[in-house]
Amino acid sequence: MLAGVSTVPAPVLVLLSAPTENEPLDGTGFAPADPTVPHLDVNDLGAVRGDGIFETIGVMDGRPQALDAHLLRFARSAAQLDLPAPRLDVWRAAVLAAIETARTAGTLGPEVGVKTVLTRGVEGTGVATGWVRLAPAPDLDASRRDGVRVLTLDRGFPADVAQRAPWLLQGAKTLSYAVNMAALRYAHGHDADDVIFVSADGAVLEGPTANVLARIGDEVVTPPTDQAILPGTTQARAFDFFAGRGLRTVERRLEAAELAGADGLWLTSSVRLVVPVRILDGVACAVDVELTRGLLAHLRAVTD
Amino acid sequence: MLAGVSTVPAPVLVLLSAPTENEPLDGTGFAPADPTVPHLDVNDLGAVRGDGIFETIGVMDGRPQALDAHLLRFARSAAQLDLPAPRLDVWRAAVLAAIETARTAGTLGPEVGVKTVLTRGVEGTGVATGWVRLAPAPDLDASRRDGVRVLTLDRGFPADVAQRAPWLLQGAKTLSYAVNMAALRYAHGHDADDVIFVSADGAVLEGPTANVLARIGDEVVTPPTDQAILPGTTQARAFDFFAGRGLRTVERRLEAAELAGADGLWLTSSVRLVVPVRILDGVACAVDVELTRGLLAHLRAVTD
């Protein structure tokens, strides 16, 4: 690759030497690293077993959004996988350092994503692997404005599986995302852009990388987090917006059959923020352009 | 680490430059690499999405077992994940080269495992990542002789999920093994060594890293491979053994309720070969020591 030819800003990488309470803390516990060379052992359990966790944090105009909420969810995912407790202060500092590095280099765009990854480390060592990687967000203007085409796909599990089968890790944000990626590929092969997973017993769950919100009359509904789904950091802030518009916000079981009659349907996530669903299973949906624009502006501007 | 102090033979690593039909083949398509330094990008989709596949091949007295069967299953897994077709001739040569390297170094023990891993590669490049890694097998004498304690755990899915929901990737051997690892940890925390997954509708499926065989009277039964499980390479060879002993071998739906009354229960896998189940859900099982010993000797000796 020729230096200086690429128009995409280089990613920023920070490696953690003390990602969890198990590794001794020496200095800050992190250091910047060259993102263009390999840093992972081929026997890292993150790579060979998908045995680790992650978060993706949206950074808007240089400010990480919902950083506390992301770090808390990161710690909850670690507990679900019996990983040692992440040193959240080190992770926080590493995220801020990655942003600062990009800012100093002049490569910090208005919207970037920062991924935090913690793996169980190289098999047999008992030493966890952790890194933070900042990269530009893809161009999201079209999907935010025009909406996306969505397929509902069976997730195979009943909605209550998380409580009775904790080993299935539903509700943990693990590196084992092959099914999520396969569902997206299936959608792309069937005239759709994204997916809403439905439980075996007909409840709306979540998208492969997003939460689902449906407006039905004067209510905005999202599925409860005891239903094998991730608690959404962006969804929580979207609820603030809708409440401010006088809509009632409700966490309840949402039947897949309710989606077709919804007055608005959105996918929320940390970097994409929000996209309206314009076609569901091949049928056009109600899209409230004004409400969606307001929601996006709220999500884009909020600092917490 | 002090050189020469370790008593465990060093692993052997071979990297593939042409793991699939997508990468141009230049020379052999593989080369040995230093296993003690990092070779993976932190943004490899194998590491951040568990988006890839693997096989583990047992190598007994220097001979890889069921290499053809493993490579065919590898190609089937690739197809299920919409990965480009692996160059099986390159993978085969790379496996043999890893064995030869260990032999030449004098580090090839009587029982080793070779893992083949193919990932979707670094995000955005479209170039797959592939490697072969040879490492000694753990000490298996005790579990092979004395058997293992097993828990049955709910896999959450109905037994027929693979046919109607291909995006769930059941039956593909993916790198997204976090659930398999979590199930094993759950077992270890509950006085057990291993797990047999059961479908939501009560059918025996497979172990996290093994197939299940049950002897019931003069039949040996294993669940059919259309039931969201991996076709077992070792299981197939175990069936040859049982047929030679005059038992009928049957692939059929096996109800979890049948396990308690079985006259013998085994887990088969490529490196461990076979272990008898001696305790199932806290209750002692019938263990046929002589039959197990014969089966182990057959699996250990067979060359194909």
C-alpha cells in the first residue's frame, strides 16, 4: 500500500497490558500500538473460540457517547462469560487515549466508532487480551434518511431462554457473532439490508447489531432485556427523546405479528444511531420522517 | 520463558497464503511461521466476529486420521458460512508439512492434534486468513480409562432448526464457540467434566466438542446429522468397530430420556478419540470396560 494515497483515515489501536483484575497494573495499563502489524496470537481464544466480549462506542464530534453504560455492559458480559472483571478505569482511559490520538493526528472525523475487545487470551496462559480500536464510521446518510429493508428471521430460541439456560450466553455481547453475520448475509441475499430476530415463540428480540423500537399509537415499545437480548445503550437514549415528545415508552414483550401494524419501526445502535425500517418482509412500513429526523438529531447531540 | 526449560514440545505453525480460491496460488500456498510471535490482525473477522471455521485432526503415531473426511467437512462448513471454497489440496499439504516439521524437530509425540482455521480475514480486505497449528494432545489416559461425568444441557433449539433456519449455522464448525465453552465451564462448576446438548424438544444432539453414541441392547445409536449437529469423523469410525462386534449401528433421533437406560454411552472426538460416560446428571452409568478398550484400540490404530 502506498503511504498517503488512502483517503480513509488510519485506525488507532491501543493495547491493554492490564485489561482485567488478573493482570498486574503497571503504569496506565495501556499503550498505543501500530495498527498495521499483527498483535494477536493465532491461539488466542478470541480467535479460535470466539471466547471474549466487546462493545462498540459511538464517538460524535470527539465525544464518546454513553461511555459509562457501555463499560457497565462490558463488565456484565464479562461476568456472564466467567471472565475476570475488566479494569473499567483502564478501559475508559484507553478509549479516551484512542480518541485523543486521532484528534492529535488530525484524523478524528465527526463520527467514529471505538471498539473495546476483551478475550480470554492465549490458551493455557490465563492472561486476558484486551484492545481498543478506533475507526471511521461508514457513510450512514442514506440509510438514516431513506431507511432500511428488513427481514424477520427466526432466532431458534424461545424468548425466555436466557433465564433457564445461562450457558447459551444470550444477553452477553460476545465475539461469537457468526450467526449474526450469517443472518445479515442471508438478508443481503434476499433483497434486504438488515434483520430483526424473532424468538421461536413469536416475540420480537433484536437485530444482529441493533435494538428494535416500534411505535404503536401513542406508545413506543422495545422488548424487555430479560428476553435474551442486549440492553441497548442507544435505545435508552431514544426513549428519552420519545418521552420528551409526549409518547409513552414501554418495555414489554412485542409480538412479531404487531410489527406489520406499527406506526413506526426503528433500529438503534451506537454508531449508526438510528435507521427507520421502510420495508419489513417485503411490505412497505409507515415511516415518520419528521420524528425520525428529530430522534437522529437527539441521538447525535446528546452527551453523557 | 527460559529456552530449553519447558517439557511441552513447541507447537508448529504453518500460515496459508492461498487458503481459498479467492487468493492467488503462488508456489505451495503455505509456509512455516514462528508460533511464538503474533500473526493475526486485531481486526481479523475471526477474532472480532468468530467468523470462520475450523477442524481438529488427530495425528496418531505421525499419521493424520480421517484427513479426507475432515477436509470435506471443512469445505462444507465454508459453504454454510458463504466463505470462498478452501483450496483443499493446499490445506492437505500444509497439514502434512506441519507434521513433517514436528517429526524433523523430534517433537512429534505419539498423539498430537492439528487444527486448521479459516477466517473471513481482515474486515474490508476480502482476503481470507488461514493457518494450521500442531500441538501435543493433553494427557487423556485417565478420562479414556475411567470415563467422564456428564451433564445434559438444553441447547435451546428444536432438533429440526438447521433445515428451516440456515442462518443459525447449526452443523457448521465455526469459530463462534463461546456457547460450547460456556457449557463446559457450567459443567465444571457442577461436578461434571463434559456436556451432552439436548434440543428444546428433548432430542440428544452432541457434546460441545464431541459426538454422542449410546448402546441400547444390540444397537448403537447416534443422532442423525440433519439434527443441527456436526457429522462426526470419529463417530463414523466407531460405527465400523461396533458393526465388527456384531452390533447394529443406527442413526436416528435419540430421546434424552433414553440415555438413562443405555447399556453404554460414549463421547467421540478426533483427539480424545473416545471416553465412556460414567456419570450422567449425577447418576452412575453402565460402563462396558472391555468394549470401550476395544473401541479405543480400534480408533487409535485405524489409518485412513
